[in-house]
Amino acid sequence: MNNLFIIDAHIHLGHTANFYIPDVSPERAISMMDKCKIKSACMSHILGLVTHNFEYAHKETLKLIQQYPGRIYGYAIYNPNFPEKSLESVKRYLAIDGFIGVKAHAAMHRYPIDGKDYEPLWEFAKYEDVPILIHTWDAFPLNTYPFDHAQIYAQPKLLDSVAMRYPQLRMIIAHCGGQYNGHLQAIEIAHKYENVYVDISGVSIGFGLLEWFVKEIGGHKILFGTDMNWIDPRVHIGRVLGAKIKLRDKERIFYENANSVFNFRS
């Protein structure tokens, strides 16, 4: 793959307390992207997820988009605990060039992804054709250590009713569902609905997982993602390069699928 370039559909920037990251600067992220041939990355700001200050998160995201045009793209963050104010902020920032989708994090926001206060987001995204990156994870205690009870709100299976009612929504199941039970659920939903994708970001991309997902849902349904700055992107790049899948599927995962899902205007 001499002409390799990568689009990372899932990164975070900003300070965080639950991971040891000695340097959270955007300069470090861009440097790592340069080393890894990551052409562009789609980010959501940490503080919009771990706090309710989505407006601040959007302002910081906009600064980074403008500082690194064509390299950093932004997700607006929807918080179902503040459906009206949050959706208003989402609409305002998605109108700005460089914002390419919405991030939903049911676990951090402590609200079930199939709950009624997500309905305004689904309706908006349906009519505006906006892709949504949705945090998902396995909520089975024996599969997750330390067990986070809030992950019950983010199980992939909860998206079944959403995708059934909104089949035109472009939804990305983040982390391939998290761990094993979540993987099973993610495969079922992505196989069932045409516009549901998965990304490979996170810490639980085990041996054979990519081969399994390609076999079950196809390489055209999988997006490359890393969770940088939380996770070293080189791990995920190596796993795609080393996977026993066709070169064509590696090209799809690294960049083609993201180009199809998102509208990169700049």
C-alpha cells in the first residue's frame, strides 16, 4: 500500500482525567497524524462528553478546525439531558464548514440511546442527512473490567428500534460494540440495516476481530477509528495492515468508507 492514506473517523482532543496522557496538545495529535499518514481526523471534544458544557466544546472544536483546515474535522455533540439547547447548538455549528457529523455518548451522558430525548436528534439528522457517531459498549459485567454500569445505556442492541424507525439515518456504531456481547449486537444491527456502519476505535480490537467483521457485514461497512488521544493510532493501523483480509477491504476501511459517509467540503 505505497499510496496509503488514512481517514480517522473517531478521535478526541482536550483534557481528560481518566487516561494518562502526558501531552494532550493538538500539535502532538497532528504530529502523530503526519507520522502515520492520517490525512484527516474527525474529532469530538472531551469536555463536551465528560461535562454538560457542549457549547464550550463546540467553540474549542471550531478553533481546531480553523487552525488545521482539511486535517481536523468536527463532530457537534448532542446531549439528551438538554435536548432543546443541545440541538440548537448542534444545528448552529453544523452549518459551519468543517463540522461533518454529530457525536452521541449515552454512557457519559447517562441516558439510554433509545430514549425519547434522542428523538429530536434523529429527526434532525433524518431531514438534514447528517451522520451520527454513537458510542456503544458491552454492558455484560464479566466482559468489562472495571464494570461501568452506565454502559447499559449504550448497548448496540438499543439502536435496533432507532434504525427500524429511521432506516435512512447514517449511524456509526463506535468501537464495534466494545467487547464480545457488544460485537455480536453490532454485527446484527449493521447486517440488518443498510445505513448502519461500525468503527474499530477503542481498546478491545482483538485478534481476528477485523476478519470476523469483514466476513459478517462486509468491508464496506467498517470505518477506521482510533480514539486518539486516548489510544495510540499505530496499534489500529497495524491491525488493519496485518489483518487477513483483501487489500480492497483495507482500502475501504482506511479511507473509502469515510469518504462515502461524510461530506468533507474543505
